[in-house]
Amino acid sequence: MIEAEGLCKVFQDKKRGTVRAVDGVSFVCKPGQIYGLLGANGAGKTTTLRMLSTILEPTDGTARVAGFDIMKDAQKVRQNIGFLSTATALYGRLSSYEMVQYFGRLHGLDDATIDRRINTLFTRLEMNEFRDRRCDKLSTGMKQKTSIARTLIHNPQVMIFDEPTVGLDVMAARTIVRFIRECRDQGKTVIFSTHVMSEVEKLCDHIGIIHGGRLLAEGTLADFRKRSGLHDLEDIFVEIVEPHVAKETVAS
């Protein structure tokens, strides 16, 4: 489970001064559920996920991930999560197989377990055709699949996906979307950030709309449709976010 409580992150910028990238964000994501964090670029999605994964320390607030406090038990949090971002950061001289194997060893897995899990992951993600190809020779979709495999090699119960389909072709994106759905079906806790409305409609059991670092609304898609009287998620999103954009424009 993920439980965020009043997460805040403040940065100091030379031009803009004090920037509240995340401002009092609270939500719960349960096992067997995909929580979609929906917002435009710069809304605070990535900063929120980086705090949950202990990459960034919150300025205020806290969260519990897999039962561990992100501040007091950061190492335990890392052991129990898989975090995937748009930056694959693969080592070009290693093959796809060697890259995932390396991360399995970092997690303390024995070689037999690593081989078994690699075989399962590479089959599910349709990676066997390039398993021995160097990472610097992979396409964008192949690199993203390799990143997913290394993220999952230790079989974490909490999965954090930060815009995992950005820049991918249709077939690669479909494979990853299907795989995220499988993670939920296996009972994993999944949080998924995106600005792509169709992905939210296909995947997410619960949706949080974030803008300007604040969580403006959350609920199921059915909840949003009932409250707004609108059917299209894009229209719902604009109705919720637009008044805040107008206020920001007037203030500036």
C-alpha cells in the first residue's frame, strides 16, 4: 500500500524564487489497484513519485510505502518498490540480459533465481529476440522494456510507473500497458503517472488530478462522470483544472 500524507516539496529557483513543486498531496493506493496520477507536464507528478521512491526528501509531510516510512525506513522502501521513469539510463556495453542480471545481483538474488525471473519477464514483455543485444543498439521501446524488467527483477509488491509510454510506438506502448495491468491483477500496488487520457481510461481504478503541485480532485472515472455530468475524461480534466489556470494567469 501507498499512503501519502501532506507531501510537500519546495525548491529555490534563481528566477522564480520559492517554488512549491508539490503542495500538500495526500492519497492512498491499495494492493490490486492502479492509481493514476493525471496532470500536464510540470504539474508535480514526477516530484511526487520521486519522494515516494525516496529519491527526493519531502520538505514537509511523509508517506508510507509497503508499510515503511519514506523518511525513517528509506532502505526498506527501496527494497520493496520498483520505480520506472522515462529516463532508461542503461549501460550501453551490456546486453539487455546482462543489464537485468546485474540489477538482480544488486538485489542479492542468486543466479538461479535471476535466470528464472529473467526468462519469465522476457517472455511476458516480448524481449527474447533482443535479449543478447547491447543496450546501445536497442530501440526506444526495447530500452523501456529492459528498464521494466530490471525494475521488476526482485519481484517488488509496489510498482511506480512515471509516464512509462512516452516516446514509444503503438505496439511497444500496448505491451507495456498490458504488463501494467498484469501487475495489478497479481495483487501489486501500482501508481501510474501520465498526461495521456486514454491510458487513464484503460488502466486506472482510481484517479487523482494534480495541477500546480496540488491534488485538485480524486475518485473513480465513474465518480468523476457522475459529479461533472460529463463523459469524456479530457472534458472532465479541463473543467477541474481550467479555473486554477485562469487564477494563475491573473496572478501573474
